[in-house]
Amino acid sequence: MSRLFTTPTSRLVCWTVAGAGALLFLAPCPAAAQPPSSAETPAAEPGTGQAGQKGILDLDVEQLSKVDVLVPSMDVEVTSVAKQESTVGRSPAAVFVITQEMVRRSGATSIPEVLRMVPGLDVARINSNSWAVASRGFNDLYANKLLVLIDGRSVYTPLFSGVDWDTQDVLLEDIERIEVVRGPGGTLWGANAVNGVINVITKQAKDTQGLLVTSGGGSEDLTISGVRYGGQNDQGLSWRAYGKHFERGPGFDPAGAADDWRVGRGGFRVDWEADPWKCNTFTVQGDYYGGNEGKTRVQPIPTPPFSRRVVDDEDLAGAYVLTRWTHTFDEDSDWELQAYFDQLYRAYDLLREDLTTFDVEFQHRFPLGERQQLIWGVGCRQNRFGLAPDGYVLDYIPPKQTKGLFSVFVQDEIKLIEDRLYFTVGSKFEQNDYTGFEYQPSGRLLWTPDRKHSAWGAISRAVRTPSYFDFYGRMTLPRQTVTGVPFPVFPRLTGNPLFRSEDLLAYEIGYRTQASKRFAWDLATFLNVYEHVQTASLGVPFIDPYGNVVAPFPINNEIRGQTYGAEVVGYWTMSDTWQFSASYTFLEIQMHRFPSSTYVQEELIEGGSPHNQVCFRSSWDLSNDWEFDLGLRYVDSLPTLQVPDYITMDIRLAWVPSESFELAIVAQNLLDTHHLEYGAHRYNILASNTEVQRGVFAKATWRY
Amino acid sequence: MVILFRAILGLALPCSMVPCAVAQSTDESGLSREYTIKAAYLHNFARYVQWRAETFRNDQDPFVIGVLGSDPLGDDLDRIAQTKQVDAHKIVVRRFPSLDQFRPCHILFVPRSVEPQRQVETIGRLRNSPVLLIGETPGFAERGGTINFFIEQNKVRFEINQQAAKRAGLKISAKLLSLAKLVSEDDGSRER
């Protein structure tokens, strides 16, 4: 099985996928018969306040005739739920959209910090350069049940199953929107979208024209710099190039923190509309980054005192190139061919990692008869792992390998009653080099009695496929006492090629409504039933070459459980100048391990995510030139990690005298000098936690 | 306990601002962008309509937008005046609480809050003056106003009375006419 995708056959399959797309190019473009009818309305966003209105004042008379007067929150554009353009109100899923305006006014300087405002997401800052981000439970440094994409490129690392948030970054001013879907997205997006999908979508090149310069700094975000320039010609070609650099200081640690870091990044994007009717559009984009970050670790050593605190520097670098070709037949049918190449490099004392990813995907959507809208696709991905572990604390056997993945998906949206009831059914089928065949079906029902209400329900299955570590890795933990052995040993988490995928059966129900002109709210509830969740059991202890007793813990699937919860968010628009929103997230986790399993994992999982979270955000335009934004959040305690509950506040005050200049002062984590968000965990051997400190920074932005 | 204290501290700041913010929002706009769109239209009308040369003494003379009665356009109109121009003329906004305080302007916007009697009076008074009269009340254009806003399918649209424009010596560009509903005076008939 594992040799299937390293053969020329797999490459043939991948290129056939690409070739099939090319054949469809020969189909005539009916859109040539009439010019596009859809309007170019400015994005309909709730709570755009002053800045949205500034956009309207610049419009020409033709464009003005197409602008909506009343902007209900249900009309916000979303594409991640159905892999095609839709709106929040018509999405049978728990979706939350973060617009560029929300990013700008949050004062956040990185993607995980922006995600804090999403109900249902648990964002915990482990240290200055590491975050644990999860949806609906199971949070840790390598939270593995959340798929994250940037412009269609998966940034979920197959090495440890999780996201390296320190290296996933874009120029925040280039973000068009971030769509967060909580709940299984396996049907459309594939394995590992078990509890959610986060899709970071950047602006098209034609929307980032001219020069933009940002500069700033402060006490935690020591320096912030960014520059971007965009241009275009008359032939439908538009492009941009950007660079950014930041330096961030360490968190708080009484023993001395060393988690400061700096990363520089540069990239480009070229969009070409090959003909005036947008029959064919091409995009090429890419970027390159390099940086380093400090880490403290508590590592096991074979001689007394058997553990030591290490201060280390990690080097990071990476690059990617992505191309996309979209061929549009008409409003309801098009196809898209995408290919990307991604290279990642990371080096620290325990591991040198080289990961190369090559991915080709094709999707086609078209209407079937009067009542159905079909979308289907094929995809093929290769991950090439090149690893050089230290051999004692971390090991991978074999250290070099290529793993492949082939998938097909299909989804049908059936109109049962026009404008009222829609049923969406589909499934994704995958063949991967770890567990073979996987399937992820889902059924969703959407009821829209009128433009102001929608209710939805869904039943879905999703899987989390094994990571490279799950199969081939070994991690030695500091010497400690474990249940089942009467004296201290070195536990060693060991990979197991018999580890199977974790699976989830999710039942979800949700309701959203634009209750009045001023108030809208959205409720999502779920019951998740998990089987074959990862845990480990004590194997037979042995004596290693250093004369120490090692207790192996082979990874297995001997824990199962349920989670249930609810996420509710309300939006109030008090006036053209003041909007605020409040959200509440509730989560309950109950895990049960098999009697034979000895690793006490269930309390770690149950106590590793907060039961309750409350978030309040306010956006207030004090006057034409001044903006004041406030964010308040409460996060419940993590008992097994000894993290107390906390409440904290962020404030942003900005002076925006014109469209070309903005000066913002942001103060974060105001209510405490420092607070803990994540605690002692086995991954402390990779990254120890520090506390998040109160900080303030100023940032100026010029646009020409 | 400490959490409670911090919560109160955290809420005190926004709460202290709530009364002020609420007091400001006496309008019904909610999520409506109606007046922002209309302010943008006023600027566009200025661009696509030609006034007789004698309405400007010289190149430095500003383009004057007047508003009668209580002004619903507010900040958006001020923003237009600060950032835009009309053929190299700066834009100046004048607000007249009543018709008695009227002074010459190129555009006069008559909000729907003005009583119908006053609206008719205004139209009558400025019938032959080179002023672009813009209203937002049904019947405004039929009574002799030049342009009238109306809302259709959640979009701001406008109707033009060409006879009124001719009387005022205004030349309206074909582009603007093509986007408008054309209206005849007095008899209320509409044609595309």
C-alpha cells in the first residue's frame, strides 16, 4: 500500500487529473454570448461602520444603483460550506465569517489572535511563538482535528497532525475574509477536518492596488513592518508583491523566558482574467519566509538528574507556489484546477525537518436538471518527509519516506421546495498510504422560511487519519512514575503502524435569524460521538543502552467518548457608528478509555478545553476620524493543566484622518500583568509554556 | 472573587461609554446605508450635470450643496465636501434651517422631513433658478423638482423631471438619464 504512491503510476494519476481539466478547456464558453450580469457590489458586511461607508462615497453612479440599503447579517458571503459562493443565511453549518474590517479593528497581529473572536474556537497561547487552537475540544500544541487552509492550500502538517501557527502567516491587510466552519467538513475538505475548517482567503490582486506601508512597534510586538505594492494593466492582468517582518518579545516566566522570535516573509500574487467575460481566470501566488524563534524545553536525559531545562533556538524557513485555473461556463457552473508545491524547513536540537508537499486538485460544479446543483472533484497529494531526529528524545523510523493521498468527492444540493427546503448530501472517498480507504459522508438539511430566518441540521462522519508520528515516531518523556510500574521510568510514546483513523459521527442543529434591523443572532449545537480516539497503553518495560528502564507506550485507539455543546452569538447595530457583538461557547467532554488502556488520557482530554467561554466585542466610530474598539473575553479553567480561568481585555484607539493614513494604538491583555493560557503537558518537551503579558503597541499605515 | 473584580473592571470601561453612544443614536438607520448612498449620489449628480457658466463667478468659486431643514446626510456629506471636487471647484455645504435663510447654491437637497407645504413652496420659489432640486418624497419630481430619490428592491434609485432641468438651465448627461426613471410634470405618468 505504501508503495502505491511512490511509483510512476501515482504521478500518472496526478497528471491525468490535470489533463482532464485541460480537456474541459476546449468546451465553448457560453458566457461569451452575454457580458456578465452580476453586479460589483461592495462586500455586504455587518458592522462595517465608518470605513464601509467611506467605500460607498467613492462609488460611481452605476455602482451606486446596485448597493444594498439594508445589509442583513445573513447575506455575508461564504464559500467554505459548499465549496461555492453562498451566504451565511443559506449555509447549513455553523459558520462564522471574519471580514477584513473585523481583522483591522481587532488589533490582532497574527492569525491565531484574530481567531479568538470566533465562538466555538479555543485559542490558547502556549508561549510567544506557539498556540493551541482547536474547535470543540481536544486542544493542545498539535490539536489535530481542525483543518486550516490558506487560499486553498492546506497548512495542516502531516508530520504531527496539527498546524504550525508560528509559520502560517499572511500580510493581515491582504485578508479578504476568514471563514470558520465548526463541525465536520470531511465531505468537502477531506480527512482531518473533523471538528472544523478554517479557510483564510486573501484579496484578489485587483483589490490590493497601489502602495501600502505599515510600521509600528511596542512592548510585546516589538517591531511590525509591512509593505505591499500592486499594479495592473488593461489586459486583465493584476498583481501584487509584499514583504513583512516582525519581532516579538518573550512571554513571562519566573525562571526566565526565551521565547522571543522574528520572521521575515515576502510573496506575490498575479491574477489574470484572460477575457472580459471572465471565462478563464488564472492565479499564481507564492511566498517565502525565514526566521527563528526561541524555546525552552524540559528534556529527558539518560543520566541523573534525568531531566534538564534546555534553551534552544529554532530555525524556520519555507516557501510555496500555487497556481489556479478557473473556467466559468455561467453563474451555476464552472470548474477549477489547482496545483501547489510547498516546502517547509524547521531545525532545532531535537529534529531537522524537511517536508515537501505537492498537491493537484480539480473540481467541477454544474446544475443537474431543475432541482439539483452538483459539485464533484478529485485530488492527489504527495508528502515527502526528510527527517533527522536526535535519536534519543525524538526518533522517526524510517526518517525518510513519501506518503501519498488520492481522493474523490461528490456533493449534491437538492432543492426540495424552492426557497424553503434544501437537502445536501455528499461524501468524500480517500485512499491514503496509512490506513487505505476512508469515507466521509454527510447529509444536511436547510430550512429557510423567509429571508430573515434559517434553520439547519446535519449528520456527518469525519475521520482523522494518522500522522507520520502516529506510525513511525518515538518520543521519550522525562523520568516519572507511571501506573503499573513500581519505580520511576522513562515513558516513551511509540508510533504504531496498526494505529487506525479516529472517527467521528456528528449530529448538529443550528438556527440563525436577523431578528430586527438592529439585532441578529446565531445558535449552533452539536453532539459528537468519537470512536478510536488516540491514546497509548503501557507496553513491556525494557532496559535501554544507557541502563535506564524505559516504559514504552505504543499509540493505539483505545479511548472513545462524546462531546456536546452550543455556541451562540448575537450582533447588535445600535447606530451607524456603534456595533457590538457577544458570544457564549459551552463545551462538555466525556471520554471513556478501554479497561486495558493504562495511559490516563481521558482526564487530560476532558480537562484540556474550557467548559465556558464568553466574548464581547465593540466597534465604535467616535467621530469621522476616530475609532475605538474593545474586546473582552472570559475563558474557563483547564483543571488538569492547572490553568485557572481568566478574563482579559483588549483596546484599540485609531486616528483615521483620511483613507490614506491610519494611526492605531492597541493595548492587549490589560486586566493582568500576565496570565496563563496553557499549562504543563507532555508537549512541554517540545515547547514550554510562558504567560501572556500585558502589552501595548502603535502601528501606522499609509496607503497611496 | 478576583475574576469577579476583573470582570467588573473590564465592563466598567465600555459601560461608561454606553449612555453617550446610545444618546447619539436617535436615528432609525440600524444597518441602513440609505443616506451614505444618497450623499454619494449628490456628488455624482454634480459631476454629470452641467450648470450655466454664470453660476460660477470664477474658477475659485466653490460648488455649493445646500440642504433644507434638518440634515439627514450629516457626516457623509461633510466627508464628500472634504475629499471631493467638481471640475476643480471645491465643494462647500450650506445648511438652511428654513427657506428664508436660503442663499444661492447649485444643488438643494430637500429631505422628506420637510413638510409637504414647504416642499411645494420651495419648488415654486426656485422654479426658474439655476438650482438642481433634489428630493426624496413621492411626487417631488412631478411637482417640479428635478431629481427625486426612491427606494426599490433595497436599492436607492432616482427619477428625473427633464422639463424642470431645462427650466433651470441644467444640462444632464446621457449617462445619468439612462440610469433614471423619467418623469413628466403634473400628470404623474411614468416612462422608462
